[in-house]
Amino acid sequence: MVEKYIKSNICHLPWTSLETTPLGYYRPCCLYKEEIKDNNGEKLNVHTHTVDDVMNSVTMTELRKQFLNGEKPTGCESCWKEEESGKVSKRMHMWYKAGGLGQVHVEKNIVNLRFIDLKLGNICNLKCRICSPHSSSQWSNEMAKLQPYDKKKWTAYNKQGAWPRQKNTFLKHIEGVLEYVRFFEITGGEPLMIQEQFDVLQKCIDKGYAKNIEVHYNTNGTHYPEYAVKEIWPHFKRIEMAFSIDDIKERFEYQRHPAKWEVVNENILKFKNSNLKNLSTQICTTINTFNVMYIDELAPFVNNWNPDYWYINILHNPIEFDVQQLPLTCKNEITNKLNNSNIRKEEMNTVIKYLSRPPIHIMENWYENLKNKVKEIDKARKENFEEVFPLLNKVLKVYE
């Protein structure tokens, strides 16, 4: 049954899933291009709209209709793009998980919320190069300095991104749907800094639902919450800890400022040695302009950590850092380097296949935008792309 849906273009998430965004809106999933809206085109938000409002909204109803009609919704472009390159998309991945969610088919008006993607604000301690104020409070603070004329805008971002710590309808009423939930995906911001997600999990424990629920985290690896390891997570069916590791050592620290490589490396090992029986560890690497040339150098460290899975994620935005925008000469040089890797050939091939595809949207003035963005942040942080990425700089010539 599942294979039938994978071969079609149907996604079950409009029937089973919702995402709360860092700024307090709703989407069907983390890759969908737009927020869920009402009949007047207004975005539904966590302060005034319930889960029922979201699942029965005009956006979700129309999305289900499009899928049943065999259409490819434009908001799902990221998945279509990945599938064209031969990668397993989120749509496909979630069908593989469908059995565990209790959802092996879809029907027009049968809606069962099984999967909640909790992005509880933009609260974060890092300002990663491929991130933005939307997902990082530290980025908002930096943008307020870079663009003092827009300081009010960036200050408002952080106020909006602190929505879990404000009175809101979503968290007030979430207890009513926890009985049916089978999977939480908790990202951020940095989720291990956000107490409200632990509060939600505690409700699951108190109600006796935790044993039926899997929890997936994407963490930057800078925190090790000992209390959760001992008192919260053991109650759940499964805990998946995906560490966002895009590179190693100095390059890692440049891309995930102000994280320290040794601290993160130590925390990964602490999780591995925690004796948490239901723990699965993953490494999640987001392929982007900064790291695509060096994935082969990350591979030995992944082998050393020995995760259950190394997930190759694809960056779509900011578009300046989408590797499909790179010129052909640069793509060829990167491909030759990765082809020479003797380990993790499957992951290397995933990167190469995506890299080789032409972009769906070609960014005008891509090169100038890339150089200006890198140099602007270099200046603000007193960093230097050429010193950290000498090989890549020879190809891209950000500094000449």
C-alpha cells in the first residue's frame, strides 16, 4: 500500500501533520513554502487558532484535494526538486514512517493528526551562516546591528519568536490531541534550550501516552540536558537525536558561530555513552556552498561517531548557498574530489547527484550576492572565508 503512494505524488502529511513555525504560524510541514491561511487569506497563528482550525482550514482542504486529483502542489516544490535528483524526499520518507503513525492510506475527509513538528520559537545560541532571523534569535540580534535602520523589525522578530513563553491557544489546547500523536519532530531555534518542549513531553508522560510516541530532535549539539536523559526521555517509545553537523573543526566553527567543535564533539560522545536504551543517534548534514567541497573530509568523523544514520539534507534557502546555483566548472571540481573518496560512497553519490542537477530557479546576480553576503558577515564577525576555506576560495574567488 505504501509503495503505491510513494510511486504516486501523494503526500499524507496534509491528513496527518502540522508544523508550528518559529514565528508562531502553521504549515503542513517544514518544507512547505507558505503558511496555512483562512478563507480571507490571513495566516492562522498559534495565539488565536486551534489544531482543529488548522486541520480544517481552506489551505489544508485544498491541499488534500490537489493530491487526490494527482496534482503537484507548488508549495511542495522542495520535495519535487529532491525527487528529480534521485533523493528520498520528505514526502517519501514520511510514507516509510506511515505504518508507525497508523496511517497507511488517505481518504478525502478522514483527518487524523499523528505527527506534530514543534518549532517552539526562534530561541537559539548560534547564528549559523545558512540560517536566518526566522530560526535564530542570535541572527536577529546581529541583523539589528548590521541594519540599524531596521532595528525595530529585527527586535519584533525576537518578540514574535518567543511565542511559546507567551499566552497562546496552541499550547493551551495541545493536551486534547496528545492521545493521538505518534511522532514529534522538535527543532527550533535550538530545541534543547526551550523548556516548553519538555513541558509538552511531561504532559505525555503524565497522561500515559509517552510509551506510544517517538520523538525526533534536530539539535546543534551544544547542549546535553542531563535531566531529560534521566527523567523524561526514558518514558518514550523512541528518542531520535539528530546532530546538525555540516563540517569539521575550524570550518564547523565558521559555519556555526559561535559553537566550539570540541564541545559539540564531546556532547555527541556523551549521548552515545548515556545508556539511554531507546536512543537512536543520527548525523544530519545540510549540503550548502560552504561545505559541499568538504563532505568527504567529514565522513571519517561520522564513521567514528558511528550513528545509526547519516542523513544528507539539502539546503534550498538562502538561495545564495544552494549548491545547484554553482557554475559548472565549480561543480565538476567538487564532483571529482568527492568521487575520490573511499568511504561513505552512498552519501557522496547523494551529494553528487543533487549537485549535478540544474536549478529550478536561477538566481540573478548570484555570484555578486554570494560574495557580498559572505564578506558582510565576515566583517561583522571578524572572520575570513579565504583563511578558513582556501581550496573553495580558489574556485569561488570570494576574495581575490
